[in-house]
Amino acid sequence: MPRTSNVELPSESELWEILAKESQRTAVHYDYLKLHPGIFTSFKELCHKYSAECGWVDIYEQTDIAELDARLRTCFDKLEANILNQADPLCGSVYDSLDIGQLPEKADAIFVFGSPNDLRIRKAVELYKDELADKIVISGHGPFYASHTQSEAERMAEVAINEGVPRSALLLEPEAITIPDNVKRTLDLFEKIKFRPMKMLIVASSFALRRCEMDWYRFTPWAIQTVPIASESMSFDLTREGWTTTSRGIRVVLNEYAKLVFETKMELLRDAFGKR
């Protein structure tokens, strides 16, 4: 049965289907996780504390997708059973490794990742009105697993215009279906219009910022500087303080660790198949 929300992880077949529907732009850098080995430190400590096997983190490149999927699901089940409604300080550190939000600074553009709510675009409008950039780039059709009558980019553009941002300051990419696709299709657009920002504020939910930074690094063929900016949280169970209070919060946050690995793994596999 296909998944219906980001609480669930995609199956292997869905992963390949998603890749086929995304922009076919390929990565230019594959070493983000190797350059940031501390990302998984607190996660591994939490796993060891509750006897949740996490060896897959270190051998994902050599592990079959189906086995990797099974091992991390078992790991997440064990963690959820132990941390649900528990105030473990390690859980804050696990969240902190994903939330790499920074203070905003002057940039060439503000980039907004697609979202079903308006919190990200409202943050972008705030940054625009603070004169930190003169352009807002909005990407997103909507998640692969959902149907849409209007793209997220178009809906968010309407919000920005209603908040006083001129239409001329907006650049829309309305086709992307995932976070990496947000990046890839936006880069396709940038190349088409010959726009080459050297610094961008990138706006997303706090728990997704690590992956957002990784994907801009993976796919951008020039030395772009990204400044991750967190929007307000849509609910308490997606915050640092509240993510272990519900099963949904636990799954959404833990899934970010899985997606860091899966996105890197799938791109390596696609590159290998492409060279055969």
C-alpha cells in the first residue's frame, strides 16, 4: 500500500519511482555525510542506550536497499518504544543535529522549500521585508504521495503577494515533488534564466534543515553558500521540546536520519547504473 504522509518511509519501489519523476539532474558532490561525521553521533548514543541496532549508519553504502530499509525500521521501532513520552536529554541532542538554523544575513535570494502550510513563506516574507534579499524563490508542487489542485509554489506566492511582496520579486518553480527535487528543479530554472546566486537563505522546518543544506551542497555545480533559516513549527510535536510526545513526532524526526542515508545511497546507485 502506498504511503500517505511523511510519517511513513517510502518503499524501495517508491524510491525508484520518485527518482524517475524528479529532475534528472545528478549530484556533483557525494561526500556531505563523510564531511559531517558528527551528524549521527547523538543518534548512535541514543540507539546504544536503548539497544537499538544502528550499524547500518556506517555501512549503508555497502548494504542492499531492502536490508537497509528493514534494519532502520527495526531500529526506529525500538527507539519509539523507549522514548515515547520520555524526557531524555539525548533526544534534544538528536534534534539539534538536524536543526542547523542560523541567524539571517544579507543574501542574493531567499529560497523557500515547498510546504502544505504557509509558515515557511511567511518567514520568507519577513526576511524580505527586513531587506535581506530582493528576491524570493519558491519551489514545490507537492509531495509525491499526495494529489494537488494547486502547486505549493503558486499558493505560497499568493500569500507573499497578499503580504505586500511585489510579483516581480518572486521566482516560482511549481513542479518539485521532494526536497532534493526542490533543489534540482530550481537549479534547472536558475541555469535557464542565467541566475547564479552565491549566497542564499534557505527556509524550511527546523528538523529538515540538515537535509536541505545537504541537497544544496550535493547538486549545486558552483560554490554556493546556504544559510539555513527555520520557520515556525506547525505543531509542538515537531519541536525540539515536543518531538518525543507523539508517535508522529518521533517518526518525522527519525525519518530525517533515514532520508539523509537513503538520498545519498540512491544517488550513488543511480550514478553507478548510469555508468554501466
